[in-house]
Amino acid sequence: MHIDHILNGIHNGDFPLIPDAWGQGRTIYGGMTAAILLQAMLSEVEPDRKLRAMDVNFTRPFEADVPYTIEVETLGEGRTVCVKSARLIQGDKIRAVVRADFCKPLDSPVSIDQFTVPDIRAREESFRITGMHAPVFFQNVEVYMASHVPPFGGKPFPEMHGHMRFAQAPEKITSPHLVGLIDAWPPTASTHYDKPVPMSTISWHLHFTLDADNFAPDDFLGYASTVSFDEAGISSSTAHIWRPDGRLLAKSVQTNIIYG
């Protein structure tokens, strides 16, 4: 099922079943989960407000092909900022929670842009992540690894970077599409492990620029992440995502855990 079909259903007030083709282990891929919750919130937000930040908590596995509901709540709303939350409920249990800030752009004399595109290998010189250890949802995305140490490569390399896009381009890119794509990358700490281990995101924080939905649907986006720490089965990493022209789109901070 194409991501557009799912997001359009959410926009229209439906809750289409999410097929196993978007699966990741025992749950639906986290990027898809966050994307549909964001889409549900956007359906209640004025179009002149832009998504600037969101927090995601994955509380339980979100099962494929099982009915679910989404509850949206407005936490606060003023002339500039609207804060909303959304909960995905399946089987009377909360599976994921998102809180997001939607803001009207304001006139300001200050504009700061400190981002510089990292010096990474071109996509043509990178290798696509495929194979038996890739999650099922990877059939829906193209992720090219530019860094030299792959996931579970067993080497103490603290970075992961490369290029990404949807395998089948959406009709139009929106912020839920971007959220659905960013999470495709394996946890950055996975390079240190010498064999596959079950790693999952438990919390995810994102900041967005005003250009976060301003690029072509078939563009490859850049991604560069650095792991901050990994201890006692929990790791944290920070990533930057950028357009082909070098403009920053988003900053991502994730906390991952090894689960049993």
C-alpha cells in the first residue's frame, strides 16, 4: 500500500489498516506510525501554521492489519502557536503518542543558518541497504549508505550517513511524508554491534525548518547521524537531514533500546 493512500485516508477521517508491508519486526515501522499521527493533527490545523517541532513516544507495538483509532487533542492555541497531541489506540491500549508545535511564520530581522552539508560520498558511490536483515518496510524506501561501516558491522564508528527517498515517489511531499522517510535509518549505534540485535526507538524529537516540505517527491535527501552514547542497551543519536541544494530540512534526536 502506497504511503499516499494511507495518508489520504487519515486526512479524510478514515483509519485504513496498515499492511505488513510497512512492518518492522513485531510492529509497524515507526516512521509510518508517526506520519499518520501527524496527518491526523494536520487535518485540524490552519494551513498557514507550519510544523516546527514534534515529540514521538512509541509505547507498545502497533500491529499490522488490525483496526485502530486516533485521538487528537488541542493542548493550547494562540495567535501564533498551536500545540496538539495525538494518540494511536489499538486494542484499548495506547501504541504511540505525538505532541507537535504548529507556528505561523513571523517577521524577524534575524536569520541564522549555521548548517553545512557534510562531506559524504555521492549516492552513486554508496550502497543500498537491502538483504535478509533489512526490515520489511524497506521495500517502500531507498536508503543508500555512504558511510563505510554498515549496520552491525562490528566496528566502533560513531556515524551513519547517506541518501534516502521513497521507492515510489509520492504525488506531493508533505511533512508527514518527511517524517515517514527520516526514521528509515537504522540506529546509529548499530555499527558497533558485530551481529544483528533487536533495536527499537522509544522516543524521537524532531525540529523542522520552513522548507521541510519544499522539495521534489523523487529527490534524494541527505542524512548524517552521530551517536552520542550507548550504555546498558540504550543509545542516543542526533541527525541532520538536507535537500539536494544543501538546505537544512530537519534535525532529529532519537533514543533507541535493545528489546527482548
